[in-house]
Amino acid sequence: MTDLTPDYLEQNRIAWNHEAASYVASGERAWRRKPSWGIWGVPESDLKLLPDVAGWDVLEAGCGTGYISAWLARRGARPIGLDNSPAQLATAQRLQDDNDLAFPLVLGFAERLPFAAESFDFVVSEYGAAIWSDPYRWIPEAARVLRPGGELLFLGNSNLLMLCTAEGAAADEPATATLERDFFGMHRFEWPQDDPPAVEFHLGHGDWVRLLRATGFEILDLVEIQAPQGMETRYDFVTAEWAHRWPAEEVWKARKLKTP
């Protein structure tokens, strides 16, 4: 590792190599189902997040088991899945073989993408780079590799959820109905009680707007996801009741400007 390599990358790689086995079954299901988003599995037919990607070059930043890339390949895109975890990529490769659907898988991280400028038409991340990479590092890289007019879509925890997660809580401790953290200065979130510990990144909406505009994007939409009635999730960090009242997840959609 060099001085230019962020300190948290190896920590997160260790954490995700450790967690990879617990994501095999959900990856198998996601590869087989129609596109649906987030921890509640809200159908794409309801959210309508995806553009028409047929013929597009696509980068999935933090692809995990690669199910989003699989969805996009079936829609006619040419995806590449990139992830920081060899164990997650091994699962993605096995699922490619099981489903007879191949696309490139690359070991790397979104903060320093191993691709030439203007190589992609679409960059997408669901709980990948969206929360595990520093946005002040990975958003400029997404802008660099996107062609003018290319689109960016990323989904992660809402900033309201993070503000309602108690200081010192484990990552799977449920959010409360009370503001627990300071809004100003939110950026890096540590989970020292987890084994192994990991590092996430979350910004307030104003900081997201300023960052996206500063890196050459126009904002197309901010979608705040409501958990549908009767939905359940295997994750413990938020309850269905909470996520039906308030958005636990949010999606940013942006387009790279054609002229600076």
C-alpha cells in the first residue's frame, strides 16, 4: 500500500472477505429474480431507476456478487463488475458459471479506477462504493470514467437513518426514532464494535449536491425509498415499521454534463 491508498481500504477488504459467505445465498436469489432494489427488494417496475442501458458500457462500482451487472447484461448492456474483495468476486465468478452469463470482473477499488477516461456510459452502485468508498474520492473517479452525457446511479442508507443510529452502536443495531448524531460534519462512520470492524461514508444532502455539481454532474433525481407494507428484511439495522415511516434508503441519479 502506498501513501495515496486510503487507510480504510484494507480494513474494508478484510471485513468483506469475512462477510462474503453470508451473501452467497442472497446473491443466488438476486441473480435469478427480476431487478429489485435495496434491503426491501422494491421492484424496479415500481421505482423505475434504470435508464435504457442497451448497448451501453457499464461499470458496477463495488459489485459484490455481481447481480446488478447480471441484470444489466440481460438488458443488453456491456457491464464490468469491480470490487475490493476477492471473496466476493469469487462468488460472482461462480454465479456467472452457474447462470451461463459472463462479463469482466476486476479486483480494485472505486477511489482509483483502473480504466481510461470516458470509458463508460453508466456507473451504478448499490451498497458498494455508494457507502464503502469515500465520496470525495470515488465520485470524481466516476466522473472521470464517464462519457459526457453518461449517467450515475447509487443507492445507500439515507442520511436520516445514519443520524438516528446511536454513537458507538454496532452496524446491525436498529435505528431509533430520535436524532442520535450531529448532522454537521457527517462523513466517515466507524463501526469498532463489529468483528471485523469496517468503515462507511455518508453525507448530508447539501454536501452531496455540492460534490456532484463540483465534479461536473447535473442532478436528475433523489429517490427516498419507503419500505412497502408487509415487507421484511434480513438486516437488523432498521425495522420495517421505521422504514415505512421514514426513508432508510435513498438513491441519487445524476448525469455528467456534456460541457464543463
